[in-house]
Amino acid sequence: MKKWLPLTFIILCALWPLSYLRGPKNPDSGLPLREFGSLPVINKGRHQPLDSLARNSLVILRGKQTLNLEPWKGNFDGPKMYTATEWLMELMFTPETADTRPCFRVDNDNVKGLLDLPMFPDTAAKTDGKHFSWNQISPKLPALQRETMRAARIKVDLRNAYERSLMDLSDSTGIYQMLRASITPCLNPDFKAGLAAYCDKLTQAQKAWGDRSDGLEVDESILNWVQLEFNAPLIVPPRPGVDDKLTEWQNCLQEIRNTPPTAEPDRSLASYAAMAAAYKSGNMAGMTTAINEYREWLASTKRIDADLKKGPREQLFNYVEVFYKAMVLSVLAMLLGLAVWFAPAKLEVLRKIAVGLMVLVVLLLTGGILTRMILEGRPPVTNLYSSALFIGWAACLFGLVLEKIWPYCIGVMVSALIGFCTLLVAHFLSLSGDTMVMLQAVLDTNFWLATHVVIVTLGYASTYVAGILGVFYVIRSLLDRTAQERLGKMFSSMVFGIICFAMLFSFVGTVLGGIWADQSWGRFWGWDPKENGALVIVLWNALALHARLGGMVKERGMMLLAIVGNMVTSWSWFGVNMLGIGLHSYGFINAAYYALWSFIGFNLLLIILALCFLRSRKVSAKPKAPADALPA
């Protein structure tokens, strides 16, 4: 029984993510969420399905990919929950209903006071004190805009909590209005009448724009309307133009403005009008038919074959949530590993299960990263989010290699801890919206993304593995004074081998980065904070290796040098990217600032405790793991 128990448990765990490969199901009402969510659209330059647009937008507005329609009643599941696609469908087709949904999250009391929003749960006002509808926010929109303009003039890292909340809510309201304006001319039951009314309003907006240029007083609301329409997602696919060359994707405003008065607008607008009419009348079968006919027409025109195929794939990838499932399995493996540490001889079967779980995690991460590469058409690391995923994948793989050489559940614990932490970091990074954003021009090169970025990220991952081994060494030794004698040589061998690997990849990656910088910016080295951080990682790994081989540090000292590597790598990888420093900065994030210094403080505390309470032991030039090095 014990022989088959690990395999049986792993198979059952594998069935969890595999069961999602069937794809999302439509609700019992027949609402065609699956078909609608796979339709192609372009937003912020990226080709994506409507499902991704809905998820990324709702995450920014609410911090979640689902919408609780009655949060003041404590309904966290059941019929009062909307999926992101269901919310977007309602917002596009019946905006007057969507305006009553509490999709905006506001936590700052000062912002609530500015907008006259309830501070606490209020059933009469239909709010739980945190989530509010567009109808509750829009009356005070001018006040929000004035305060946002004031906050925008303040340097990012100097803004207080009130000002940061203002900027976040302003971004949310902008996204909401942009989505609300997606198919404005298609909402009238009489499509031709809707087009005519839209053209009249567009003419008024163009005249108002000219009048304002001449210094005349104009109705600002009409200018705000045309601005929102202009920024709406691009839902009209390209059509044959001059010499049969395809034009660009357009939104409704661009399509109507660029269509001659005697010509018919693109059929995509009529298709969305048919979907809207069926949705409003509750004719779900008719709506499904309209969507399928639209897809068939798109396929027959052969204009966007790649987008038609990509939409269902990305929708399925969103639905499976492979990285969330990998994070849950990492936690389970870590708990089993802790149990094995307390009774290794009696719980060998748990060790095998933990190893199997981490193998499953590596497979899930591999599948998820490969899917992202196919969807993006890019190498695995393109931004900070994808670097967190890649570091987690590499660290899990390194940990399993260590576990194969030293089967004492230490490699598994390293894999599980780093895998969980990096996936958690990736989760919080995903709350900023789309994780497959278009690359900046200087980064738009697959060759350097596949060489410099991948190699230097492998250096980050291996340095973290060495550092976490040092953390485990200190914690185990503090809790069990005999652990140093029993486990010291094994930890020493692990750390030495990993740092050798880290030294090689961090050095090669840094050199390749300099060559890329020379091609992009005309200089090999510019002492940019990111460049300095990468160099410090190389130098620190070299210092650790020289100190170990030269006998300058003993066993405890080498472990502490590895722990310092955690701090160095965190600053180079995370600090300069998120704290608004240098050419590689993504902008200051207050939460990242506190998280970074908390992590550094934790590592410093371990170093101080080790120096105070652990004795220094000599380590041989070529340490070997003792045969009895079981972590009791």
C-alpha cells in the first residue's frame, strides 16, 4: 500500500488542473460567455480576447476577477457572483444596469469623504463600505478629477495614501468609461438610427473641438464624450484597403469617422448590434447565433486568422489558472516537507509525495510559461511578472536536482518555499492589470530577451536557492543544536555547487547585458542602478567562492554569505525595477518598498542570530554529505 500511495496521491492532485482543460462552461441561463469571451479585440496595443480584457480591467477596478453583486449581504458565492466576462458583457450591452453594480473598490476614508460615499456598510445605500457603483461615484467626478490633477503634479514616491488612492480610482474610472463606450452606436435597437445619431454627435464634437481652438466657449461634456470614444478598445478588424493591403484595427469612432457617407460601416458593428439586441431581449439562443455568425464571417474573410485561434487559447489559459494551482500545490509540498523534518525515518512516504508534488508544480509552471510564450510570441521573460514566474520555475527545478543528490527533503523545501514566494509575488504584480503588455521599443528584440534576460534570471534564481539553503541552515541550527554537526557538510556542498552555477550565469548574463546596452544606447556600461546590481551579484558570488576556497570563512560564514546574497539579488532584481530608479525602472510602488525592506530585515535578523548563537565550525576544502545526514 505504501508503495502505491505517493503515486495515487499525485495522480489525484494532477486531476485537479487537468479537469479545467475542458474549458469554461456557459451558465444554465444559456448566456454565451464562452463564445463571447473568445472574440478578438485590441487594447493598449495587444491582441487579446474579450475574456482577458474583462479580467484585467476588473482586477484594476476591484482587485479580483469576479464581481460580488451584493457585498453588503455577505454573498461570496452563488447566484450573486458575476464572472469578469459576464460583467463586461453587461457593461457593453446594458450600461445603465452595469452602472448600479459595486465594481469600484475604495479603501481610503478621505477619498470616500471627497465623493460623499458611506464609510461603513449600509444596506440602504447598497454598499459594504468598500465597494461602490458608478452611479455612486459619478456625481462627484469633477471633484475627483480636480484632486487627481493636483496629485499628478506630485512626485510618485512622495504621494501619501490619499493621493495614491486618488490616482488609482481615477485610473479605474477611466477604464470603466472606456469599456462603457466600446459599442455605443450599436446599442440602439434600430441600428441605422443609432448610427445616424452617433454621426450627428460626432459632428457636434468636431465642431466643438474647432470652436475651442478658436477660443470660444464650448460644452466640455461633448469633448469628454469624444475623448472616451476615441480611447475605446479596437473591436473592428482590419479590412482590405489600397492594393488589397489590410488596414489597421479600429474602434467604433474611428470606423465611422473613416467610412465614406455612402458606404456601409464594417459588418462587425452590425454583428455587435445584433448581440446587443439579443442580450437586451433575453434571447440567449439568438445571441449565440449572432456570435457564431460573426466568427464565421471573420474566418471567411481570412483577415485575422491568428487572432481567431489565439482567443480561445488565451481564454482557456485564463480559466485554468495554472500558476494559482501551482502555488497551492507548493504550499502542500512545503507542509509535507516540514512533517518529514520532524520524523524522517517514519515519514519517507510523505517525502516521496512532496517530491511528486514539486515535480507536478514544475510541470505546471513549464506548461504555463510555454503557453505564455506561444501567446506572446516572446521568450519566457519579458517583464517583472514573467521574471517572477521564471525564477520560481528555475528554483523549483534546482531544488529537485538537489533532492535527487541528497534525498533528505531539503531540496524539496527549497523548491516549495521559493516556488510559493515567487508565485505570490507574481500574483500581486498581476493586480496591476495585463501581464502580457506590449514591450517598449528598446526591449523589442527576441534575441536578447532569449539570451541576456534568460541567463541573468537563471543567475538570480540560483543565488536565491543558495540563500534559502543558508536560511534553512540557520533556522535548523537554532532550533536543534545538533543540526550543525549532522547537516553542516551537506549544506556546505549544496551551497558551494549552487553558487558556482550562479557565478557562471550571472557573469555571462551581465556581459551579454552590456553588449545589448551597447547596441541600444551606444555604451557598454553606464553605471545604471540595474547594471550596478547585476555587477554586485557577480562580485558577491565571486567573493563567497574565494572566501570558501581560500579558507577565509568556515561553514557558518559561508552560509551567512549566501544569506547576504538574498538581499543583493532582491535589490538588483526587484528594488531598482519597482522603486523608480534608473533606466530599468517600472515606477515606484509603495507596497514593494515595504516588502523589500521587510525581506532584507528578516535576512539581517537571521545573520545576527547566527553570529550570536551559532558556533563557527571548520569546513573541509571539498565537503561531502555524510551518510547519516538525515534531518531529524
